[in-house]
Amino acid sequence: MSTDGGFEVIRDPLWDNIQLEPAAVLAMDTAAYQRLRYVRQLGHTFLVYPGATHSRFEHGLGAYHLARRALNMLAECGDLDGIGDDERLAVRLAALLHDIGHYPFSHALEEAGLPDHEALGAARLGAGELGEVLRALGGDDLIRRIGALIQGRSLSPLAGLVSGSIDLDKIDYLSRDARMCGVPYGTVDVDRLLASLALVRDVSGRREVGVHEKGVSALESLMFAKYQMYRNVYWHHAVRSATCMFKRAVRTALRAGVIDADDVATATDGTLSARLAEHDPTGLARALSERRLFKRALDLPASEVPGSLPNWLWTNADALEEAEDRLAAELGLPANGALIDYPSRESMLSVDLPLVTRGGAIERLTAEGRAGQLGLPRVADALYQTARRLRIFTVEPRRLDGVPSALGG
């Protein structure tokens, strides 16, 4: 890190030089943000893609870098007229701090039934050293603005840069995850996409982040990259096996009182792994550390899954665990010997933002796409069904020919 004209400069493998203004440096140097150095961006994905050891620390820096670039481009176009410096600062810091409440090991613990990390992050903004820094920078109003942006509740015209169809978080994590995993799937035309951003005024006079027609192809590259990354990386069968094992190990430890939810929320990957290793009645934590992953007994694409399958498979972690216990007994497996996985991400390819046509008209890009321009949303459900799979993992080899009765099949 070096000083350059009042800014700190950090070398980043994805964006090269990232300049941080003094306010961002103050936030970054707090214990709450430094914790993110030790929280991997992709959880157990490194068990499949060895390079996937990058952290939420660097991802936050990348999102901040893109926020600065986007705001500079909007300012050059005159789109930020009437938007004060305090609001622009809130957006930059929200991009930096958007994962401040994140759990260890990616989104697994939210799947396991713990509260959303956005709510934890909003609460953490006003606490301790980070709260002191933010109050010194802009008072409680700045904390409120950042919290609303992180949770997708902000009415700011710039809110779409932090949470929305084209948010900067998405651009960074897709590009960074692909680079670190060594796969070609996350390619996004970032420069073109940022250059096409605009603040668009609707019929009511409200402004929001949209895109010029020249950026439609770049937007489509973002959406398709997301689909490819889910299909090939995030929902890779071995990644999901490890994720299911980890969820079960944590839930067992929580019930036993070895850890509590507050401890988990402030842990790092390393500290949580160490606590699980101390109390591991399931043996799952040790198996994970030795990469002894459960194997697939069933692997069905969503298009072949019965429509009557109950939605508690992906909405109710307690009911899912009960079904896993029944299934293990049916298959003659030991306790915790069968795990069920049917991840859900219905918004995977959703889009909802204004489009500025070459003629200056304002249209809305939605799930219907735009004839002759944006067709991907029209096939979004088919792509989602291709990426999503129902899997049953077992500790001992088993072969299932269809959905078992424990799942209502």
C-alpha cells in the first residue's frame, strides 16, 4: 500500500490499482472490516477449485473501486447534478461495506436458517470502532444511508449501484470468482457496461440507475456469466456436497450449545472451523478438513423433479433436516449419513431497470426482455431449470432411481 495524492493505492489482481479515499481507508482499517480478510468469498469452493481462496475483504475493495468508476462516469455525463457529496460518499462506502455482516463460508449458514447477512451488516455499521468512524464521517445519517443501501431499502437514485439488476457487487464477484477459479465462464464486458450507465427519470420524476441501449449486450454478458457461474462453479456437485456437510455440522453444534449464533456471526472461516473440530459428534467437520465428501446417490435436473415437491426443501432448514434423518433411516445409513440439496435462486437472471433507447425514449427492461435487443430474460426460467439440480448425498455409496418418499416423491 502506498500514498498517492491523499489516496491510498492497493494492488489488486483483478482491477490492478485500487485508489481509496481517506474515508474508505478509515473504514477499511477497522477490526470489523479486517475480519473479512479471513472470510473466503466462495466458502468450500476451494475444495474443487484450489485458487478460490480469495476473501470478502478484496471483494469489498473491488466493489468500492467499481463504485468510484461508475460515479465518475455518471458525473462526467452530468447525471449526478443535484446529488450531494454526502449521498455519493454513502454509495461508495456501502459498496465497500456491503458484506460487513457476512458469515464465514459464503451463504451456507443463511441456507442453514440463520438471519440474512445484510441485516447483520446494517446493525454492525453503528457498533464499535466502525460505528465511531462512520459517525465521525457523517453522523448517524450516514450510517442510516449505508444500511438502507446494503439492505436494498434505499430511495436514493443511486441505490441500483449497490443493490439491483446491474449492481457493482455482482460485477466484481462474477469477474473475481471466475479469475480466481481459473474458469472462462464469468466474462463480463465491464468497461462497456459502466460506460452505458445512466440515471433515468421516470414519469413520476423519480431517478434511478438504468442503462443506455448501447450497453444491452454488456448487460446480457453479465446475466449469462451469472448463469454459467452458478451452473459450473457455485452449484458444482462437490461444492454443494461440502456445503451440505458444513451446514449439518454447524446446526448440530448450535443445538449442542458448543457455539451460538452470535459467535458464528462474528467468526472467521478459521475460528469457526476450529470450534467445530473441538466438538464434532457427526464427524462431518473432520471429513471436510480431509476432503472426504459425501457422494451423489441422486442427481436430477430441476426439469425432471416432480412439481409437487414441497418448498420446505429450500425454505425450512428444520424440516429439511427431519427429511434427511428419515431418508438416512430408509437407506440404512448412520445418523447424518444422508443430505438433501435443492438450492434455490429464483432471481438468478431477473432484470428490472430502465433502458434509454438511441432515440432518447425510456423503456423498461423486465422478464419480458426487449424484442430484438435483450432476449435472455425470456429464457431465464429454462436456464434456471438447467442450472438447478436436486441432489442427495450419502456417506456410503447408494443409488436412487427417483425421488424418495422422504421428500414426498
